[in-house]
Amino acid sequence: MTAKELVKKVLFIEILKGMALTLKRMFSHAVTIQYPTERRPIAPGYRGEHALAKNPEGKAKCVGCGLCATVCPSQCIHVFREKGQVTRYEIEVLRCIFCGFCMEVCPYGAVVLTENFEFSAYTKEELYLKRDRLLSNWDKYMSGRKGEEYFRKFWHPLSDDLGTPSGQALFKGKKS
Ligand code: SF4
Ligand code: SF4
């Protein structure tokens, strides 16, 4: 230990520094808020509880292709189809890491992460989200302009972006 460190230790310099900071903060504006009566705005593109998107006619957009389930790193999405129809779509939300891959990979913009973060529960079963709840989450949190803006701002790599970027080197096969 150096002499400087020894002096610091003996005189409790770090503790005094901490106390001075506390004293200073006591007379400044509080950074905490009285949640839930007071709330901060939610960051745009926040990844909260899932929802299954509906088209303007009110029908589920999901076709049950299973891409989201394949890409999900937590393997917490389960999609079941029968005779061409999606019969079950379920998310074990306790295993979800909210990475957003499901949303990013879906070719139909059919699954989203809403801005709802207040979905704590007392049982595991309540956090096993089934299709009906996921569809009603769309109505609750994402319907109308909100859903449209969400896709336009954050999850745009749909058909518009699938063209060849300008300056891209292209392979041209030989004509036989
Ligand atoms: S949410 Fe999208 S990716 Fe997942 S099964 Fe439905 S259509 Fe396919
Ligand atoms: S956000 Fe990520 S972890 Fe959660 S369901 Fe989607 S792909 Fe899986």
C-alpha cells in the first residue's frame, strides 16, 4: 500500500466523498417517481408482451409457417397447424428473452412485441400466452395507426427492402 492510499484509508476519504454526494443530492430534484401514479414515457420500439397482428378485416395475419418458432433462441414459440389452418399458437413467455427475432423473421409482420410491460402474474400458467390472448393483445396495444407506425419505424425490412441495393455486384450467368 502506498503512503497516499494509507492516508486515504485513515482519513476515510472515500466515505467522506460519498457523504458529500448524498448531502448534495438531498437538496436537488428527485430522480425517482411515484409509480404507478406517475409514469415515464415508454421508449419507442420497446419490446414488451407479445401480440399476434390482425389485418384490417380483423383476421389473424399468421399463416403458421413456423419461421418464428425456428428462429427463436429460447425455443418458446409453439405453432400448430391442421388442414392448412393455425389451430394453436403459444408462447412460453417466461423463457422469452425479448430479442425480437420472431418479429424480425416473420414474413407477414404477424407477431409483434408490444409496449406492455405490466404483465406479471402469480402462476406460470398465466404467462403461457395462448392464441386468443395474443390476438386480444393486438386490439389492446397495437391496433390502428399505432401498429402501422410500429412496423414502418422499427420493423421495416419487408418487401420494400428486398430489391437489389444500388452498386451491388451482380452475377450474370453465361447464355447458352
Ligand atoms: S408469426 Fe409469422 S413467422 Fe410465426 S408462424 Fe406466424 S406467419 Fe410464420
Ligand atoms: S422475442 Fe426472442 S426469445 Fe422471445 S419469443 Fe421472440 S424470438 Fe423467442
